Amino acid sequence: MDIKFIVYYETIYSESEDMAKHDNARNTRVQIVKAMLDEFPDLRQWVKEYLKEYLKSVEGVS
């Protein structure tokens, strides 16, 4: 087997593992935020209003 192929395979494999770890971490963060917003309605309302204002402020920016 060609050594270039082995090195290439190992690189792709390790990158895919890193991506999977990153996806797991992102999913965990999303679940935590969702649980917090479900648990604290006042926080949910504050975030909703904050995001509306933020989106208004960046609409004109391109």
C-alpha cells in the first residue's frame, strides 16, 4: 500500500473525528440553551427582544 494513501487516510479520519467532536459540543450547547429558555420564560423574552434589535441593527450592514 502506498504511504501517501495511508497518510491521506489518517488525515481525513482525524479531521472527521474532530468535526464529530465539534458537532457533539455544538449540539450539547444548543440543548443547554434550549433547556434554559424553556425553564426561564423571562430569559426567553429577553433573548427574543435582543435578537430582534440585533437583526434590525445589522439589516443595513452588508
